[in-house]
Amino acid sequence: MKRILTVLLLTLNLTIIGQFGIIEDKDGYVNIRNSAKNIIDTLSSEEIVYCFDLEGEWFRIDYDLSRQNRSGYVHKSRVRIIENFDPFYSNQLTDTSIVFSLDSIRIQITKRAFNAKSNSLQYHEINEAEYLEKINGKEIWGTDGEIPKMKYGIFSLQLNNEKVILPTDNLFEPNFGFTSAFYDERNNSIYISALNSDGAGGYSVLWIIEKGVFKQRITTIPF
């Protein structure tokens, strides 16, 4: 796909907090090291990691994001930063919707008010105070024990004549100012990332669409 040379970006750069990356090594795996640079683990190529600050030649990362969020260091040459792929540009942004496009690909995202009465809310008590723990039986992202104000509405990707609906269940307080989309021509993959929060309860989320098919959603705490 032709690289876009001039891009209007209405989103903000996420490198202040961190950014998603993809492990890549010709041997099919990389070594994960501790702060003393001793090997503590290995990670397969194509795994998604969350990269924080670069310390010399080494990224400090979180990995195993869909399970227990382990931490370590990996050499910068073994990580492809998703933010360096071809960016989509946004030409439609309102308080409740955003549209990204790149060549024939179009991404539409909307948000709407959360209706607490039409959902099942589960609380837990700490020091005689109640905190929201789950909605409809699922752990929630985007609030710190409070009822969400906003939720995702439409979240779809139009690729030629095919529409892909992306999952947004249990994700709240969407922030379009910190939402971006990127295309990796080498693997024919689309990545949509967002940093969402209500002021507390911040989280980063990444949707991966590979060869026109939704592959995975990864959610992590970016701190």
C-alpha cells in the first residue's frame, strides 16, 4: 500500500506514556532480561509488548499482556514500534465520533452515554464504601470504581466491500484525542490503539486486524 506522505493527525502522540510494539527476530524468539541484563525469559516473534522508556539500547517492556503483565528489557533492534507504521488520517472528528481513512480502508468509531439502568452492576465494599467492580459480569476498564459516563458505540472497519466489527465490551470512557490507527504493509495488518480514562482507571487497548480479519484485542495498564 502506498505510503501517505502528508498526514493530518488529530490524535496525540502516545510515546509520553508508552507504546505498543511487535517482537521480531530471525531466530523466532528474543531473550527478555532483567535490569542487570541477565536473561530471565524468552518471547516469541510476533508477540505484542508494551514499550516504556528506552534506556540506552534497551526498551523496558511489559509482556504477556493478555495474562499477567510481566516486565523486563529487550534490545531495541528486536522490536517494531507500531506507531512507526503507515498512519491513517482523520478527516472527521466530533465530540462523539471519529473517522480514519487510508486508501480504501475506513474506520468509524462512535461513543455514547452509558445507561446504568440497562446493565447489571456488581460492587464490592472497602471500608464501608462501595466500588463498582464488574458490569454484566465482566471486569471493567476506564473507571476507578465509579459508574462509567461513556461507552463505545459503533466500532467498525470497512475494507473494500467487507465490514469488520471490532469488540468493545467492558471498555469505557473512550478518548478520541488519544486514538490512532496504523497499517503494516509487510504483514497486511491494521492496528488501532487508544488510551482511555475518566481521569483515573487509565488503560491502553490495541485492536489487531490481520488480512482483513479481526485477530486480537489487547488491554493493559500503561503505567
